[in-house]
Amino acid sequence: MNIPDGASGLFRTRITELLGIRHPILAGGLMWLSDASYVAAVVNAGCMGFMTSRSFATLSEWHTALDDCSRLTEGKSFGVNLSTSRHTAIPLMDYLHVALEHGVRCFETAGRAPSDELIREIKRAGAVVIHKVPLLRHAVTAERLGVDAITIVGMECGGHPGVNTNIPAMFAAAQAVGRLHIPFSVGGGIGTGRQLLAALAMGADAVTLGTRLVAAEEVSAHPAYKGRVVESDETSSLVVFAGNLKMGGAWRVLDNATAREVRRREQAGAQTYEEFKDLIAGSLVAERWYRGGETEFGLVSLGPAACFVDRVEPIAAIIEGIVAEAGEYLNHLVAMRERAYIRAGPMAG
């Protein structure tokens, strides 16, 4: 991918060069929310967004969504999220082949390590694959398998950090430097320019946002959902299914009536999907929460970065604010360094 003329932003990293984007910011795939409107807004703001293939129940819907995103981005590159752990009626490779037919050349894989076949098909098309992992050892494995970049999510991540419930995002970033030889992004609890600058200073090539963007104007969800996010703070999420591999491991969600009922059932010994299905079935959550605005029903992915969401606004404004703040704090650091240089005087040569 090539960076278009005039597209260079404040920070140029291995990921901005790899993906041809202005800003080192990725918007990870959000189940039920990463549709054409959301992803196109992220891309048009100079970042990379990923449509979640599993959010579309038929290949016809998937075709239409990809067409819509191409139209809204006016031909700019956008990404697709492929879940490698979830089994659906539509095979993963079918989602991939349709996306490739539509010209998609950037993929985010999440879940189990991507198969040789998946990586081979993506690379054969001249596309890029970024694999999302919760732990550094998984990142090292994915690099060995041939992915182009990595996203490491910390314990603060809204949604599924896998088995990771005690490794913070910034620690993961520091740990990855020197261990990975490919570009990497870090996500989990990130929603400010200060954090973007800190992540880059620690060696990351980008940050991945999720919760910070879920109340944006372009998100196709009920106003009550967005209002609930705006009202939330850093204490408004909790983790369920920690250590329960039958349920896919930890899941950080909004602290609501359903989340508390799930915890009650866990404490009573429930472990299987059938014992929780009436509360967490994805189609029910999509219909009643995101479309119906029933904010106490369903497990809804959310992280502590909700505390940075104080209003509903366009994605472009959110990104602009984050990048501007990062620039301000970069200038602040430079000024600190210059003041220290002046006090100490130039070093003798």
C-alpha cells in the first residue's frame, strides 16, 4: 500500500507506511457495530477500520456492506475483521474470498492463530494481515506464521482479551519491543492523545481504539446505547467468564443487570453456553441492545476507556482531538528537553 500525496500526518510509523494511513490509529473490529458507516468514517479520518464479517448473516448482506463501504470511502482502502475462533453458518474463507473480490487488501484476524491456508490466501492476493492477540507469546507465534503486523490488547480491552486478565496494555507494549520484528499496535483502555504519544514512545507503531469510538455519530446503534456509554466512567465495566475456556475466556463488558446475573450464575456453578444463552445470544443482544436500546439486557463489550467519552460526536472530531493532543504533549516534552539543555549548557566536545 502507498501513502497518497499529502496524506502524511504528524507521526509516521511502520504501520502508517504499511497501511497507507495518515495517523497511527486502528479501529478494531466491533461485533454488530463495525459496519460501512463506522468503518468509512474511520478511514476518511485518516486511520484504518475493520468491518466485522461475522456481523453479516448472509453473503448477500456482506456484498452489499462492502459495496457501501467502498462508496463511502470513495475508493480508499479499508479493512475486514475475520474471526478465527468462531464457527458460523458461513465459512470463514467465504467471507475472505468475497472481500478479496471487492478489492479489500487489509485484514485483521482475531482468535486462534490464523491457519496457513488463510495467510496463504491473503498473501496470494497481495494483501496485509494483522493478527490480534492478548499475550506476547501469541504474537511471537503469529509472527513466525507470517503475519505482517500484530495488535496486542491488554486487560483493559473491552470485549475479549482471551486469557489475559492481568497484563495492562502499556506493559504489553514495553514487553513487545525487541521481541517482535514486525510492526505492532497496542490496545486496551486507550482514548487520548497522551496515551497515543506514550505508546509510540514505548516502541509501538500504532494504537488500537474500540470503546473510545462506540458512541460516535456514525455508529449505527440506538441513542440509549450511546447515552449509556457517555454516562459511563472507568468503573463501569466488569469481567465475566475469566478462566472459563468453554465460554472463550474473559469478556470485559458493561456493568449492567445481565452482567451481574451472569456473574451470579457463574458463582452458582454454570459453565456452558446453554446455561447463559438466554442472556448472551448475539442476535438477541444486537436486536434488543443496539437496535432496541434495552441497556440492561445483554452482555455488551465495553472497557474503562468509556471515561474518555463525554459526548456523541463525529469520528473525524474524535481522531482530530486525539492527534492534536498527542502533538501538544510532544511539544511539551520537547520544551522540557530544551529547558534541561539550557540549564545544563552544551556538553563539552
